Amino acid sequence: MTGSTLTRPSDGRPHRVGSSRAASADGAPADGPPVAGGPPPVGSAALTLARTERSLREVELTVRRKLEGLLHGDHQGVLAGPGSELGDARAYQPGDDVRRIDWNLTARTGDVHVRDTVAERELQTWFVVDGSASLDYGTVTHEKRDLATAVVAAFGFLTARPGNRAGAVVFDGTSVSVVPPRAGRVSVIHLLARLQRRPRAGEGAGSLADALRRVRLLAGRPGLVVVVSDLLDGSDWVAELRVLGLAHDVVVARLRDPREDELVPVGVLAVVDPETGQHHEVQTSSRKVRAAYAAAAAARTAEIDDRLRRSRAAHLTVSTDADWLRDVVRFVETRRRRR
């Protein structure tokens, strides 16, 4: 975890900030100080900079206690549909897909029979994880990078069943790094530990679109693709998401922090963007500056929402000031009811 230190002139106390790509009217990035007061969200203790195997296992226990049973059990396939494994045969009924006719059985019996199919039971999950410097930002109880680890843990442990495998593609704006899929809960622990480090040198560019394209080329069978990012990437990821959605069940978890949407009036803030290294001083006491910041943030949010709609991917939002476990539970339960 990295972050910069700023000093608020009004009281001289230091505050940590990371990067936020929202900008004020003059183009200067404007980040705010941490929000004080209020109890921490449920599960925040498990997010305390999961650097060691012990703390990673605490994340696992927290996730499994809260979400146990939501995705476990004999799932009838990853995607909605008939599946590809051959099942029992039965007499043809009007409306049945003629491509399912079992011609050998039909010839033997003299009556038209169709062969039902059974959906695949082994699930392969690919995580597309944002590793860029914009995740080194958090003004409440943890940073967005910790939140990304938590979301991967939630979906990873819930899908860690015998035969299931999980892998990841991590992008950081300059490179793409691949973590090959492995089976078992221990592989999820290793994956989480890997996500706590900066991506290793990868091949090709490092945008979200590049990472999605890499998953499309690596995933050999229909499965689950979980995208974990703040979606501040400017590449054309909409087209790649739509293509992935044709063969896979795609879920996008968007990471947010409340100070990315509005500034609080605390005087002059000295801020630094970890991605560019640029330093700026922002006068947050100015209503004009705060209004320009809020307007820019609202426009950015509207653009991301529009891109998500066009991608047709299922999505949820998790924030550093909310209960991420509750948000994941609500999302999973809603998806199950709809199916």
C-alpha cells in the first residue's frame, strides 16, 4: 500500500490520500481527507492490509461465515441454458429443439426422441483485477485495493469447490500479468496474496480492455468472469465485456470511495496523484471548486453507468464507506431470485 501525506493548514494534522482521477475545473486532481467518525463497516477488520497468510485466512473466515451456502451446493450450470453434456432421452414434444433429436434412438424405436443435456458442473472462474495506482486510495477504514482483495475473496471462496478452478489477470496501466487457474481453497489464498503485490512484468499493454481480451483468449470453456475495478480506465472495455458475455457469466464489481464524488471544505489540500506523481494544492473552501469537482465526478459516474449498461454485464458497487459483505450478499441473492 502506498499513499501520500498531506497537511491541512487549519489544524496541521496529517492525512493520507491516494489518487482520484476526478478533477476540478482547472484540471487539477482534488482528493479529500479521510472521513472521521462512525463505526467501521462489518468485515472491515478482515481488510486490515491482508499482508500475511494469517490475515488472509481471517478474510476467508469472515467471508465464509457471512456467505456460506449462497453459492455452494450442486449448481445447475454456470450459465442459463441447456448445457452440453448428454442426459436422458425422452419422447419428442412440440416446441423441442430439433437439433436435440436422437436419430439413432428414433430409428430403433420408430418414435421421435430427443436427448436432454445437463449443464456443466465444474466451474472455472477468471478474475480481472485492477492493480493500478488509483486503488491506493481510501478515506474511510481501508483503501480500494483492500476492497478489491475482499471482493475476490468473496467470489473465490464461494466458488472453491472440488473440480472448480480460479485464475486471474491483473492489469496496472502498463502491463498485464496472468495468474494461471488452480483448484482448491489454498489456491484462492495464494491468489489473494498475489493481488497484494504489484503486478509482475507482463506482456503487451496494461489496460482493462487488454486484460479482458487476454481472458477471452485464455478461457477455453464457458465459466464465470469477475471484473474488479474502479472502472476509471479509459480504454474501450465495453466491446470486450460484451464479447465475453456471449460465452461467460460476467460480473463487474465497481470500487468506489465517497471522496471521489464530492469534496469537503477543509481549506487548502496538498495532494499527489500516485499514477502521475503530480502535486497540486486545492482550495476546498471554495464553493466554486467544490461544485466543479462534484459536476466532474457526476459526469464521470454517468459515463461509467452508461458504459456498464451498454456492456450488458451484471454489476454491483462496493464502497470503502459501506458494508462490502452485505453488498455482495444482496447482489448474489438478487441474481439467484432472478434466475
